[in-house]
Amino acid sequence: MTTDNGPAVQEQRTALVVGATGIAGSALVERLTSEGWPVLALSRTPGAERDGVRWLSADLTSVDALSAVLAPERPTHVFFTAWSRRDTEEENIEVNAGMLRDLLVALRGKAVAHVALMTGLKHYLGPFEAYAAGQMADTPFHEEEPRLPVRNFYYAQEDELFAAAAEQGFGWSVHRAHTVIGHAVGNAMNMGLTLATQATLCREAGEPFVFPGSETQWNGLTDMTDAGVLAEHMLWAATTPAAADQAFNIVNGDVFRWRWLWPQLAAYFGVEWEGYSGAPRPLEQAMAGRDEEWAGIAQRQGLAEPRLDRMASWWHTDSDLGRGIEVVTDMGKSRVAGFTGYRRTPDAFFALFDRYRAERLIP
């Protein structure tokens, strides 16, 4: 099904953003409101008040809670960005595919035109417990690559989306992002805030800013996804008939090597740096036990968040930077379909760091 973008539909359209306080969700809320969309922002706990946004609170794992909250609402475009990390992939499948299935059940009978689902490159790399463990496609990754022969909650989510779209008649899109950097605090996968926190701790302690990852990541090509370009991409697909009913990769559009970018990040924070040296030096070990140190920095500097565990997701940055494989993503399918969004990754980092400083998250 394609999306009708005529004037009458545009006047009536309303966005529902699921996971609205996360990295992707908060960027979507900003993008949608800047373009005049009324937004229903759904999360377990409400975010900050904003013009054009109405917050809805529900347990995303409860179909009854979702149905009760959404009963009076009439969203036309749905953006699903929520996820919950579990110990095993079977649990990830049960919970994350279940959340999407329950949401789509709660939306039955409503005039939904399009549902956009955010996933990621584990579609090509495999789930956390079998990460890059089997035969993968050559890089750069293309959307037409077959699924890996392993259980993966991204595949389960896609299957729920496809089945509901066929039953209910809405258009859909899937957005496979690489590592996403954005503004959200308390997120489980925010490399931008994690590296800013690492650099701040290093500067305060007079330590070098150490690259924690592998030799392959230090020397090889890679790419990233800024939350702003992801939001732009999801809105584009949701309102462009040529993009309906398709899966797309979404990255900034440039490629880089960490050995080139790391010194630039260090210079921003005014710290000395060290690159790869013989073996990975994971942040989860290097930054262990520094909660009180961060709390002291926050008190002295008047920072907004004194809890280190809400600032940094060491494990996730270690996972991304510790890969022993090259990860590069093809954007050709989106370009051919007409998407022109682009971010230069260093600029995306620096703009994000500037915002963190302005909002007193880092000194």
C-alpha cells in the first residue's frame, strides 16, 4: 500500500512516536514538531513538555495498557523506535517482537497510513549472542542481502510488521541504522554521550583519552548514523509513495577511520589521546568504579546528571568499537529513491557535544 500525501490527508495527519524519550524517538519528536505535525509521544515515562506534543504513558509490554491509552487516539503515521534489552536472543524476540505486535493490535481499526520501524545493522551482523559469528555478506551491506540463518529479534519484528500491514492495509518501512548518536540521556546505546563522558573523566583525572576498541576498528573504514538524519529518513519514507513497503539502510553518508577521527574528538575536549596499542582496552573495565568520581564532577561543575550509569553505556561502545570486522553500509537504495539527507560524522559529534555542554550534561 502506498501513502496518499494529498492536501486533505496532510491536514489530518498525526504522528505517534513509540519510544519517544530515546535517541531516535526524541530526534523524531523534534523533527516532526519542527514541520508542524501534531505528535503523540508514547513512552513508559513522559518527557519534557513541548509545543505540539502530547505525552502518553504506557507499559509497552502490556497490550491492555497500550489499548487503553490508544483507544481515543487517531494516529495516521506511526514511528516505532523502542526496544528492551534482555539476556538472551529468545527473550529479545519474545519481548521486542511482542511490543510491536501488541502496539499494532492496539491500533486495529484506526486509519493508520504508515508504520515505520527502526532496526539496525545486527540484521546483517547477527544478534548480540552470535555477533559476527557466522558467514556474513561482504561489505558494504545492501538491503537485498538474505537473512542470516540465526534467530534475530529484528527479523521477528519485521515479520510482525509485514503480517499486520497485510491484515490492516497500512504502508510500512524498515530503517536499518548503524551506531546511532543523539541527545537522549539514560539510553542503553548512546556512543556520543558515552565518549563525551569518557573524555570528561579523562580530562578531570589527567588521563589520556584511550581508544578502547580493536585494531580492525582503529584502522578500517566504518560509518555511523546521526539521530537527526535517521529522523529525517523515517519521515521521508513515511510520506513518500516511492519509499513505501521497503527496507532501507540509513547512515550519515560518509565513511571514516577511527584513527583519523579519534584525535579530533580528543582535541575538542582538550585531552591527550592514545590509539590502538596491541589489544583492545574496554571501557567497561577501564571506567569501572568511577561513579563517585562522576558525581563529584557533576557537583563541582553544576551538571544536570550526577549518575554515571545514565550518562555512559560502556558495554555498547565496547561492542561497537571492539568488532574484529569491517562494517560499512550502502545507501544507494535510498539515494535512488530520492533521499538526499547527509551528515558529516565529525560535525555530527561536535554539534552533539555542543548541545551536551549547553544543557549542562558535560562541563
